[in-house]
Amino acid sequence: MVELRKMLQNEQLEELNVVLDEYQNLFEKDPRNEYKVHDAYRAFDLTVPSYEDFFKKWINTSPDNTNHILLLHNLLCKGWENRGYKWAKDTPESNLRECNSISQGRTKP
């Protein structure tokens, strides 16, 4: 999966989309390959601010491709995991900040 991150960092965005599309196609042919798609997207399961510009460029380069939509969905889910599922008043401020950081920093191209 490190290769996928390197493709993103090197702005090999078309190639990245092709590889991710191939994983999706494998899953559609045989649902037992679902873990391959999941693992591929986990390569981008990052909260490192330095990746934000790479994500934005990827989104802007191929706005109609669904790959980055799945990525954004995964990041939003990660934000909710960090936030927790209690009422805001019962959630530690640090959890709220982390959720906000993930969703604000990664979902606005």
C-alpha cells in the first residue's frame, strides 16, 4: 500500500485511479475481494496535514472519478470514530477537535 501513497505524492493520479479501479473491479467480480478494496483505501487513512494538498489535487484532477469520494467517506468515518458517539456535551474537547480537523481539512477541495 505504500506504493499507492507514493503514486499520490508523485502526482501519478491517473495511474492511481487505474489501480484503485482495478481493485473495485475485482470486488465487483467476486465480493470475496472486498478486503483488497478496503486495504487499498487504508493506504490513505491518514490524518497527516501534509497530505491535504495531495488530496485536493487528486480531487481537482479527476472530479468525476469515485475513488476520491470513497477516500473522503473513509476520512469522514475516521473523524466520527475519533469524535465518538456520545452527545457533544459528553465528548472530550480533544475528540471534537480531532473530528473537526479531519473533516474540515480533508473534505474541502
